[in-house]
Amino acid sequence: SDVGIVMMGYIANLYKYPITEFVNDINKSGADACLVVDAPHELKEENILREELNKNDLVLIKLIAPTTTGKRREEIAKLARGFIYGVNVKGITGVKDANSINVSKMYKDIKKLTKVPICSGFGIKTPLDAKKIASTGVEGVIVGSTFVDYIEKNINDTNLSKNLGIKIKEFTNKLN
């Protein structure tokens, strides 16, 4: 219970679930938040999801990308709860490297709009990458693809959980 759990997915899957049932299930499971990577705040289904999450004291994490315009950033910042997921790179996750100078600039621009913590993700592949991004001022560093790749390559490892924990500690030790 001391680790925040964020469910991540796509709006079409949640809509088909359906949304109300999905929110009830993640609430029962102990999740704290939901991140939907393909749903803008203007989308009717996202508004339904946000309303259902709010009813259950769960959070809808919003993303801001380098391509997000100033007006949209303001709108997203007003809706944001929990934290804002600052996307570090243009393109898809796991492909490009994050640039700490760009991350720092985007972080400062977003921080002018909100007191909500900003966590930074995409393009963070190594413990050194995580340390560089952490030094930009963001309140959190998100590493995803590296761990997914590790799990895929080691799926038959009988000590996968333990070894994944060791890999995660490599990142956290670099940040301390």
C-alpha cells in the first residue's frame, strides 16, 4: 500500500471493458490512478472516465508532450491531479533518448501552470539517463520500456521478480 499503482492503457479498451466496471475493478485491486495514453481531455469517453475515477477517489494522470501547445498545456494543467506525465521526446517510447536540457525547459514551462508534481518519462533507458533527468528538477522519473524489455528477454527466468528488483535498484541507487 505504500507504493503507488498506476494502471496504463488505451481508451478503446476501457470503453469496451466498460469504463464503470474498469474503474470499480481497479479500485478494488488497490490501484491509485489511471493513465490513458490516447485520450485527449475533450474526448467524451475520457470525461466519463475522469468522472468515474473522481467518484472513487482515483486519479487520471495527464500527459504533456513537447508538441503540446501552450493553451492545451494550460487546460491539461487545470485538470491534472496526482502528477503530470511529462513526455520527454517526440515519437514513441523506447526509441529515442531524452535530452535533459529540453526536459528542464519543458518542466519549468509546465511548473508555471500548476503545483501538481511533474514526472518525466520516455527516452530513459539507463540509470545514468535517470540521474540526468532527475537533475532537471522534475519530481519523478518514469522508466518503462527498459523494464518491459527486460521482462520479455527474461520471461522464463525462475527468479524474474528478484532479478527485476535488482535491475530497478540499479536505477534507484543512481538517484540517491
